[in-house]
Amino acid sequence: MFRVDPKTVTRWAKAGKLSAIRTLGGHRRYRESEVKELLGDVIPTQRSARD
């Protein structure tokens, strides 16, 4: 979704930009609402063709 290296997303979580939930296997899971909010801050809103 972010089109960045997974380690970058891990750094964002450590910096507090995303909260991560760790699975029993050690994987990180992120809340969809937080991801969408961060994407809104990182990726500018696209304009439609008629704008």
C-alpha cells in the first residue's frame, strides 16, 4: 500500500506514526484506519480528470 520497503513501515511504527500489534509468530499487524490516515498524510489527494 505504501510502496516503500517493509523496514520503513517498521520504523514508522517505532516512531509512533503507526501502532503495531504483534502476532504470536512475531509479525506486525496495523490498524486499517491508521494506515488510511497515514496514507492521506503522505499521498496527496488525486484530482479528477475534469479539475
